[in-house]
Amino acid sequence: MPITNRAMKTLETNDSVWYRIACDCMDGSHDLIIELEKDDRFDMVFINFYKQLNWSAYWGCNNWFSSQWKKLKAIYRIIFWGYIEIEESIIFRDKEHIGSLITAIKEGQNKLTN
């Protein structure tokens, strides 16, 4: 299956290949960036995922004060624990879109392991 406009190669170097996987919601800020990177020194291939994560302090809050309290709790968690947990999705509508992701990963694997 060929790579389509939903999975586009954006950069290729001697030791890495970059792809942009489009989200079917048509918002470019939801796209997923995949980097396949080869480390010859340790004979490893890494798959790195980059995605813009969004977090809304207003989700589920019924007034301004509750949203500010939610923000303060997140700040407290970042300061004392060093992280907050966020999840983000990418939408795939059909087999072709999923197939183009798999094709991109296989193409990167072939380039970096041969």
C-alpha cells in the first residue's frame, strides 16, 4: 500500500526518517510526527512520537473559580511531582489511513536496517 497524503515523509537523513501522520479531523495541530532513528553505535532503531498535547482547565468546570482551582492543582502537581498526565488522540477513519501509517513505518524500517 503506498504512502498517501495522510502519511507524508517530511525529512530523510542518513540515520533518520520523519513522517507526518495527518489526523482525519483536518486540524493540522492534531497531526502525529513519527521519527525512525538508527543508532549505529548501539545497533538500535528508535521510534519517536511527537504530538502537540492540549489540556483544557475549563473542561468539566461550571465557573471561572473552579477552572482556576483546576489550574492551580495542575501547577502544584508539576512543581512537586514534575509531571501531569495528559492524553491525546489521532483519528483514523478507514483501513487506508491505518495502512499508510504501517507503510510509513515499514519504509523507514527498510531504509534504516538495510
